[in-house]
Amino acid sequence: MHISAKADYATRALLELACEPARPLTCEAIASAQQIPFRFLKSVVGELRKAGLVRSQRGCEGGYWLGRPAGEITLLDVARAVDGELITLRGESLAALRYPGPAAGLPGVWRQVEAGAAAVLGGVTLASLLPAAAAERLDRKGAA
């Protein structure tokens, strides 16, 4: 399996945003904190915005916030937002994959791998990855 740099960077950026829910963060601040190339991050954040995982505000007090609560954003959401299909074979979806003869059962195995990965990633939220202190801040904010 291959985890793309986009999915890794996107998740790390969202975790930075989740730690600071009360104020917007700039791409520069996120890139610096996570040691992510700024230009690449800017592109990734654009994809996250289109998917509704972040929202933005322009201006001197602008930046990015999570588009929804950290407990409602899964790693599966992030991966699909930036990569589309979770697992592909030579860039093609597994859905229509068919092989002849003795290899006919192999596409089903690849689809099981994809389903398993989706189950794992779909069960992990940003909130579950945060350090205890950050998660506690999120809980207090949600209760207010």
C-alpha cells in the first residue's frame, strides 16, 4: 500500500487546526509547525476546502479553521478528499477490475484490502489522534 504525501500532509495540517479551534491558522504557520513545504501545503489546503474539511477567511486576521468538529472528520474523509479513490491499481479504480482464468479471484482480494483499509481509516477521527490536553480543550469548547 502507498500513503500519499498529500494525505499525510493534509492530515497533519488538519491536526494543527484541530489543536487551535478558537483562532485561524495561516498556511505559513501550519507549514512551519509541521515542516511541510509551503507551496505543496497551499495546494492541499485548497482541496480540503473544496471538500468542506476546512473553511477560510481572508484578510489580516484570516486563515483556516476546521470545516467541522475534529470528532467528525475521519482519516478516510481526508484521504478521499485529497486522493479520491483509497486504493487504485495502476491508477484505476478496483470496482470494475476483472482478470481472466486463474487470476479471476485476485480482484476480490484487492477489494477486500481496500474495504479493510477504509474500515480502519473510517474509524479514526482527528480528535482521537490529538494529545490529551488538546482533546480536553476541544471538549470544553464543545460544552460551551
